[in-house]
Amino acid sequence: MEKNYDLEPILNEKNRILGPKAYVAMWWGDSVMVGSFMLGSSLIPPFGKLNLTQAFAALILANILAALLFVLNGRVGWKHGIPMVVQLRSSFGPVGAKIPSLMRAVPALFWYGVQTWLGAMALNQIFTDIIGYNNVWVWFFAFQALQIYLSAKGIKSIKWIEVVGSVVILLGVVYLIFLFLSTFGFEVQKTTAIDGSWGIPFWLAMAVLIGQFSALLLNVSDYTRYFPRKASAGTFVGSHIVGIVPPMILLPFVGILGAAAVGIWNPVDIISGHISSLFASIVILLFIAIAQITTNLVANIMPPVLVAMDIFKISWEKACVIVGILGVFTCPWWIMTDSTFLTFISIVSAFLGPIFAVMVADFYLVHKGNYNVAKLYDVKKLFAAFKGWNPAALIAIAVGTGFSFINVDLSWLLGIIPAGIVYTVLMKSWIMKHEKYVSEGVEQSFRETVDFEKEEDVI
């Protein structure tokens, strides 16, 4: 079978095209998503129980912790140049890896549709205001076609869209906050006067804010594999802090402003119904539309595309077209306002936390922070004794998910520790004793310190 080079390890430094600045720009471009506005509005009344000070504290602490978790799992892609679908083979087996891959891809596909619909709403409102033409369906399908075309052009195209888009997003966010504060400043000020809570509501908010990254935390290696290996560890960590923390404070703040002012989280609805300036409305709506493209290209297109490539053995271009078409059938015009969608995301998150724990435990505790990359591509021998599955991972996920459902709002946090412990114990006491290929791979990977330029010849 012909090799799919988009799934092979990126080992040559010249192909690591996301330097620190471009990497930060990518995360900034990814930050303007429906969930950011929605989560911000959920922190304060009428939707939440925190005051403005507590909401900011939760945002800062949660996003710093999230950035460090990205570093933790993203080190695999940075070091070995492999995507998530290959990384999962080590912990779930080449056959078993398809389960967590699909669990990561499905939420991304639904968010892809929702973000596209939000962008189409913004464009439709612009043309309604300017020329009176009102047809959101035209903009939805046009928006979808544009995203399919841009994503099919590959990672280099995505890189430059993200770099340019991040500048637009930075300016747009600042202007949007200024506009909301100047329009609704008095209402926002009232949120500082309420008592709020530093107790359970505060920690629930922390859990939800971290949980919003539950899907991206799994496939962060899809992005870090393009980060230069010659960069220092401090640069790697710093790029995540700078790329994630500032935008993920500013964007939820927009949701906070909307909730405080008019009790609405969707900025398109706020602008169309409460902002009198036509110029301001058009500028912000255009910014929101552009932001949906940058978000989708990174967070919602790449994961299902790579999964489709791995499962169906198709090219990047074909996978982009298929994912784009499937995005239409998620029916975002229904689920944008349907509370069952948030319930669906919460349930999926209950599985994603344990999957994250298994991935981290496998790399750091079982494989001592180093994979034998060549063996991850030798799928016929990997976990051969278990027919390509790793039962330890499946049992750990089941245990972790059981803990997650104790409280769905805390699902991501509740499942990670039990899943990580169960996986590590089962691997060392059971799997490695019966699966010689895995055991030998672990011992060899622990001894290996292969230069990555030489390693390129192995695969």
C-alpha cells in the first residue's frame, strides 16, 4: 500500500514550519469560537454565580493550567514529529486507536458546522445591513466551500491564514471590548458589586474552562509536530502560555460583557439588536466571520481530516472535502440553539479526560518520555498478541469514564487520575508481560537517544 506521507513523522527541521511566532498566531487564530463567548457568559449572572473579579481569576488560573497540559501532551509531537492518530497506537494499539480518534473527530465535526453557521450569520447580517439581501443559506454554503478550498491547500496555507488572521482577531477583540464597554459600561460595572462565590461555583467554573480544551488536548501533537525541535524547552512552554492564555481571557470577556449587558452570549445577536452604529456593526461582524475560518482550520478541520486519512487511507485533499461535506450534515442551524448539544459535548468530555490521562501515562510513565517511532508504524506487529488492541487502555477508559459521570460538570477532571493509575498498573503488571513486542519496544525506547536527522532514514 502506498504510504500516506501526511501521517509520517516530521523529522526534517525545514518542514517544522510553525516557529514560535507563527505557533502563537495559530492559537490566537483558533481562539474566537462559539464556546469562548458561551463560557464567558456562563460565569456571571444571569447565567453564572461569580462576580467579575472571580470570573477573571478563574479565567487566568484555568488557562495557565490548560497551557501546561498542552505542553505535557504536545511534547510527543514536538519530539517525534508524529500526529495524534499515530501517537494513540502506542497506548491503544493500531486497531484500538480508531476509537479515541473517532471520539476526538466527532465533536470537532460538530463544532466545525456550528462555527461555519456563526460565520454565515455574521456575513448575512452584514449584507442585510448594507443592501438588504437576507439569505443565510447562500453564505453558509459559500463559507463552507471557501474553508474546504483553504484546508485542502495544506498546512502552509493554514499557517499564513492564521498569521494574518491573528492580527485581525487581536484588533477585532480589542475593538469589540471597547465597543461593548462604551455601550454597556454601567451594566458591566454592576457585576463587580455582587458577592459571587470562591467556593464550589468557582471551582466548577475552573473545571468547565479547562474542560473546553478536552478535545484539543488529545490532538495537540498534530500542531506541535510542526514546532522546531531546535527551539528550547522554555520557548516551547512560553509559546503555549502566550498563545493560549491572553486570547482565552479576552474572548470569554466578550461573553461576560454580553451577559452583563443584555443577557445574550452570541455577539452576532448583540450587534444586530443592540449596536446602533452601522460601521461598528460591519467591522465586528466581518471580524467574527474571519475568525470562524481561522478557528475551523486549526481546531475543527485538521483532527477529523487526519483521522479520516488514517482510517480510510485517503489523501489530505479528499479528506478535507469529505469532512467539509459532513460538516453540513451536522445541522448547525438546529444545534446552535439546542441545549442538547452542550449535553452531548459534556458526555463526550467524560471520555476525553480519561483518554488524555492514558496518553500522558503511556508516554511518561510507561515509555519514560521516549517512543520508538519506527515500531509505531509497524502496525502488523504492534500489540499482535491482542490482535491490534490494548485492553489496558480500554479498561482504564471505562474506569475513568465511570468516575467522570459522578458529576458531568466536572467530568474531565474527575476521570483523569483514576484512568492514568489503572492504565499504568495494568501495563506494568499485565500487558508488558504478555506482549513481548511492546515490552521490548519500551526497553529499547528508554535506551534510545537517536539523532532526529538520522532517524528520518528509519521511517
